[in-house]
Amino acid sequence: MAPSVLIVDDHVPFRERARALLEDDGFRVIGEAGDGETALQSTRRLRPEVVLLDVQLPGIDGFAVAERLAAGPHPPAVVLISSRGAGAYRRRLRDSPARGFIAKAELTGACLLALLA
């Protein structure tokens, strides 16, 4: 069975597309958040196995959220996403505790599962 997922992105249309895509691939999307603070609260409350986390968020950015989640007692697997390619974040991705990165245009359930394996 595919893991539970919290989708964090400040654009509602992307969250809707990502939810539909992941649910079609068997993932259980258990929540959504539109900013970093809500992502932290939702993760504590919902305890997803995976947090699909946009890099650019209002308030706390995705890299800071990933660091805070990794420092928690039961950290989820974090996969960062962005409309930009990985090259735009090379150093920050290397230093991040996130499991990996997927460009939004390349998001698929198979791609997400490959990063989690």
C-alpha cells in the first residue's frame, strides 16, 4: 500500500492536481497545507508518512520546514517540489534533510515512490 501524504503548496490548483494524480496512483492524501507554519501543525496533527513540500512558501520556506520536521520525534519522509528545476537549488538540496526533489512538471506517483525506496 502506498504511504500517506501531506501536500504543502501555496497554489490551490497545484494541490488539487497533485492530490488527484497521487490518489490515482494509490497514495492516501490525508491533508493539504498552503504555508510553512500550517505544514508543521498539520504534520504534528496528521502524522503523514510523506510530506510533499514546495520550496517557496509564504512565511517559512520549504527548506526550513524540512529541517524542523527532520528534528522532530517522528519525522516523515520529505520530498521537496518546485516549478523550477533542481539546478536552481543545488547547494540547498544537498544540505537539506529531504529525501529528494521532484520538479512539479515531473511529479508522478512512480517518481515519488522511487525517492522513497
